[in-house]
Amino acid sequence: MISTELSMIEMLNPLRHELAMLQDAFILKGGTIEELPSFGIIHRPPNYNRSMTPNFQGEPAKVASGEQVVRIRALAKTLNRSEICEKEGISLGVLRGIGRRYNIEFKVGPKKAFAPNKATAESEALLVIRVKDCMAKGINRSQCAKALSISTTLLLRLINDYSIDYPKMKPAFR
């Protein structure tokens, strides 16, 4: 770094000239000045590329996962994702990760004809019986839904589907 303090530069100027004269005298007498290689660190530019993380899997695990990938690749030609998950005993997330990592295309599964959260016919029949019991007790619709631990939307659907004559409110005293 260059000093901006001129008084310090001017103070050291005679010493600099004296050192230069001694160096010239040494060279004139036949002396040589040897320059040694530096011990400095070799500066390498930083590597900004994303390098692959090392694989810490042991050999048996590598072999097992390789065999699983081969099996999944063979199954993907004939089965859909949910069937492969059942057969291999893995979750859908793990299967999707394997498919993405090894570029495996899966067959599209059939569309499900029912809503996944819809109650079965047997459970709906039991709910209808319980709804009729609530109606016999004389409680209103919202209290019935709370008593049965179901949503009011499900209760309204049951009333419409099974043609239950459920009054909206308790009969008023008149």
C-alpha cells in the first residue's frame, strides 16, 4: 500500500538511496543476487460450479438400489405408479424421486370413479339411521351434525339423497 504521508516518504528516501548504492557496489564487486522461489500459496480461482455430492452408500446398498431401479424400470412398462408402490413396498414420493433420478416414465393409471373422501354405502346407511334418531329426539340440523361429528354439508347431502324430511328448526311453541 502506498503511504499518503509525504513526511514519512521523505524521511525514508535517504535510506532507500543508500541501500540502492550498497546494492550497486556489491554487484560491481562480482556479487550476485539470487532470487529464491516464493513460498506463497498458489491462488486458484474459486470453483463456482455445483459439484456432485459424494455418494456415501456402501457397496451392498448400491447393489440393492441398482437392482431396485432395474425392477422398477421393468414394472413401469406394464404397471402404473400406485401398483408399483404396492409391489415394491415404497411410498409414492420415493418412487417419484427414483423416476426423476433415473429418467423412468410411468404408465398413467386409471381414473378413479369415486371421490377419495366419499363415505361408503354401508357407512352412509348407518349415518342415515343415526340422522333419523336425531330427528326423533327433536334436535335441529346443526346440532345433529355436531352430535354425529360430521359436516353440515354431508348431513345436507344425506338428507337430499335419502329423501329425509328433516325440518330446519325445532317446531316453535305457538
